[in-house]
Amino acid sequence: MKYYSTSNNNLKVSFQEAVTKGLSPDGGLFMPQFVPKLEKTFFDNLDNYSIQEIGLEVAKLFIEDEIPTTDLKNIIDDAINFDAPLAELDNNISILELFHGPTLAFKDFGARFMARTMSYFLRNQNKDVNILVATSGDTGSAVASGFYGIDGINVYLLYPSGKVSDIQEKQLTTFDKNITALEIDGTFDDCQTLVKAAFVDDEINAKMKLSSANSINIARLIPQSFYYFNAYKQIKNKVDEIIFSIPSGNLGNITAGLFAKKMGLPISRFIGATNSNSIFTEFMKSGKYEPRPSVQTLSNAMDVGAPSNLARIQSLYNKHEFILKDIASNTHNDSETIEKIKEINKKYNYIIDPHGAVGLLALEQYVTEEKIDNYSAVVFETAHPAKFKDTVENALDITIKIPEALQKSISKEKKSIFLSSDFATFKDFLMSR
Ligand SMILES: *Cc1c(COP(=O)(O)O)cnc(C)c1O
């Protein structure tokens, strides 16, 4: 399978090159030349497959010609060493808990898989690879945790100062060894701009080998499609109307779902749920992409003003009306989010985090407007509620028990390097390493 750049369909590279480069030199994102179809026998046997077995069948079709099946199996078994259970709220709605990995957010799936495929490809290289990651909260710790202690790989995490939760900041800044946290005096979009600028800077690239690990890396997306199949397998009340509601920011998760659908999974609708950073929702309405600076919300991992993966979605569909057939999008603000957290706890005795709450709100609006009453919806719970302890505790007037993994990073001391958001400062820093 070859991978093309969304900026130039004629530029085609191997999977290895797509993974190690991250972003195409022309600024485009890498996409598989076509989305492969899974055999009917795969779907017939789906109930018997574990998430790792599903992963192998899916990943094989994308990478089999470059990573032999036995190696790929080892990568998947090692990366996805946790589960993604479905919690049923009622007859119509289930919550897909994607927070059972080491950093308690769905990004563990993509980051751990990417780290292992990257180090697989780099196993015979003698030059260090430097991974630059802009993070609005959860990406950084998942990527760092995925790469932690791997020889020959240095990771630089750029996060917006004061704009991630205290717990998220601890998770970002308490690594040592090959992980360095850079606290940027700016927004997430500033962090993303710095990373993008470094990739196209000749001097930096002449000095060091750079790679990206944001959701723009294709190796993050492939494993994110695994859990769509695994969720489908667990739905008890399978009706014709299968809806997945995805709390969205950079649109990586929803793009992975579109892959799953094209591979043959019968999903009737995706809902791209946005917070007040509603660029995608507006794009869906008007057909126009109008990025703008992000604003801070309670669901801060979705605070993205210029969603990168939109380029991939547009590349999968050649007409706006086709996107509208598969995806709906609704936006909901912080006060609605708080009300939803309260309501879900009261009604179902379930604690949902602010991101999952936005997913539930967008689903509810969709089924109300479309007057659908018999459906099977899967709402992604993208992070553990303890990661947003203050918000959830204030909403529910309870004390949340912090999982042990998280407790460990909270007790460590923060270590970060503070930098302004101008590119010259960042460049100086990188050139001095
Ligand atoms: C990253 C993240 C999102 C947004 O996912 P995208 O793939 O960027 O759309 C939603 N929720 C949480 C908790 C996240 O960490």
C-alpha cells in the first residue's frame, strides 16, 4: 500500500516513510491510496475476535507488505494491552470507554501503536530521531508514555502554558530520560504552528532528524479504527440505525471511523461533536473552512481552531454533500456540558467526563432533530473523568477516586522549559540541542 499527500495526490511514499516523516514535506497529510475492504468472513467471525485480533486483521491490509504479520502481531499485542469496554446506559445509548490505557485517554491506542511501528522502522538507524508534539492536553502524555525510554528517540512536548488542567500538566511534565516538556507562552494553535514551521525549516532539518507524532501521523489513525469494530461487536441491540458520536477536536478519531466504515463496518451516521471551537460544525453547515484562534473550554482536548484532519476527510469525499450523508455535526458549550454531566449521573449513576458529555449532547440533538427513536448509538468516552477532576467534582459534588497510574504522576515534581511562542526562540532551542 502506498500513501499519498493530501496536498499532492501524485506524491506517493511507503508506509515507513509516511510514519517516520509524519507530515509530508509539501505540508499535506499522508493518506492510504485506497481504503481496503475487509472480507465477509471477518464480519461473520467478529464476535469471536479480541480487540488485538481485530487490530491485526485491520492493520494487515494497510501495512502487511512492509511489516510481516508476526512482527505486526507483536507490535499490536504490546501496544494494545488494555481493553475498550462498552457500558450500556439504556436501550439506545452505550458509552465506549476508551480510557483504560496508561494515560487514561483514547490517545494511548494511537500513540502506543505509532511509537512501536516507528521504533520498528528505526531499529537499524544510527541517527537519533526527534519527535515534536504539539498537545492541547492528552496527546503529549500518551505519546511520551508510548516512547518513554526507547533508545534513539527524543520527544519534545509543546503545550500551551496555563491552558491544560493541573493533572494533565503533571502527566506532561513528570517524565525524564528521553522526554522534554516545553511550556509555550501561547495557545495550542501556537504550539501546532511552531511544530509545522520546524518541519519546513531547512537549517533545523539539516541538523536533526525530525518526526511528528500528532494525530496527523497516519500510524495514529490506523489503530483508532480498531475500536470501532470492537464496539460494534459489543452492541447488543443492533438495529439498522447505528450511530457513533465522537467528541472531536483535530478530527483524528472521526477520520479513523470513516476508514472503518469504508472497510465495511455498517455505520449509518457519525456525529462530530464540537465544543465552542465549532469550526467543523460550521464547515459542515456552510461548506467553508474558516479556522480561527481556539478558545478555552472545559473539554480542553477539543480546543482546536484549525483541525488538521479535515484535509483527510475532504480527501476521502470529493463532494461536500457526500460528507453530509455520512456525518452530522453539532456544537455545545460549557454550561450545557456541566448540565449533561449532572443529568447522566442522576439518571444512570454513571460519571461522564466533559468530552464524553459533549458527545452525548450532540447525539441527543441529532436524534431529536431527526426524530429517530429506535437506534443504537455509541458515544465515545475519550478520557477518564478523573483527568478533569475539578470540573466533574464541582458538577456532581462528589470526590473522584484517582486511578493509581494518575496518582503516581501527580506526586512527582513538574519539570518544563518555558518558551515564548515566537519561532526564532523555538528554533534556537532546537539548534542548541
Ligand atoms: C484528543 C482528544 C479529543 C479530540 O480527538 P480528535 O481526534 O483530535 O478529534 C477528544 N477527547 C479527548 C479526551 C482527547 O484527548
